[in-house]
Amino acid sequence: MLDIAYMWDLVPVIVGYIPLTLFMALVSMGFALGLSALLAIVRVLKLPVIDRLVAIFISFFRGTPLLVQLFLFYYGLPQLFSFMTNINGVTAAIIGLTLHFSAYMAESIRGAIQGVDRSQWEAAASVGMTQGQLLRRIILPQAARTAAPTLMNYFIDMIKGTSLAFTLGVTEMMGAAQKEAAGSFLYLEAFLVVALLYWAIVELLTVGQRRMEQYLGKAVAR
């Protein structure tokens, strides 16, 4: 039988680590948005040489597991670069999450950019806009509206991905649950609590996502 009293007492302990989980996800999302937008623009404009390098970057980070990438940044790269020997688990997790999800997000943004009607590109060019002005003023705002729901899904996946940070010694929600379970031997209860808390966070974000989609839908309808 489940030890409900233990689970109830464990909730505030795990909740105390939610801020760190959200911090890693939010910082990673911020960096990933900026990086993925740059990668997408390079892919759309097909810049010589750089486009090929970006394609390899995207292929690598989409084709290898996130856990392997985290281990590369935390355990592997310090062997090559001495300045990385003092990198902590939180920083390594943020770097890994940023690069991993920017590869996926870049393809979503690229698709959204290419989905903007070609006539708008031609109209902007006809009035003398540069490519930079065209992207900044016309294309990217429309592409952002299209890509927003998908990017929100990636943010939700990113929050769940932070659970792998415990493998780097970070005590976040999953790490806290692991430590509590190791001390009490009540693994089912501890992991069930953390699973329910992740579920609650994702459900709250899903509600926010639906409202965002409704708002964007009304904006487009106007």
C-alpha cells in the first residue's frame, strides 16, 4: 500500500525545488529562442557555407539523445577545454537544453517563415526594403504567430527535460525525489509525487497555451 502520509509530507520538499526547475527551463528557452531564430534565418536565406554548418548542427542535436549531450558538456568537454573544468551542473544543463531544443525549434521557425505568403516578400522588395528590414518588420512577426503553439510545446518538453539535470549532480525536483527515496526506500511514493507535480505544471502551461492559441486565432481573424 502507498504511504499517503509520507507522500503528503514530501510534497512541500519537492515543491521547494520547482523554482530551480523553472529557472533552468526559462533561461534555456530564452537562449534557445534567440539561437533558433538565427539558425532558421540562415537556413531560409541559404547563406553559403554557414547554411551547411547549421544543417550539420541541427542534424547532430536532433540525432543524439539529450542525456548524451548533457554528459558531453559536463564530463567530456572539460577534457579538451580547461576553462570548462569548473562548469557546474546547472550551467551544463542550460547549455545542453539550449542547444538541443534550438535545433528542433529552428526547423519549426524555418517552416513558419517559409509559410508566409511569397507575395509579401515580393511586395517588400518592390518598395526597397532590405532583407533585414523585411524579416524584422514583416516576416518574423507573422512567423512568430504561426510558430508560437509549437514553441510552447517545446518549452513544456524542456521543463520535463530538466529532470535529466539530476544525472549531473543537480538537486532539482527529480534529484530531490531521488535523494528522498534513497533515504526512505519508498521509491514508488517519491517518484509518484514528482510525477504528479510535473503533471500539474504541464497542465497549467497547457491551459496557458490554449488561451494563447485562442488569442492568436482572434488576432488572425481580424
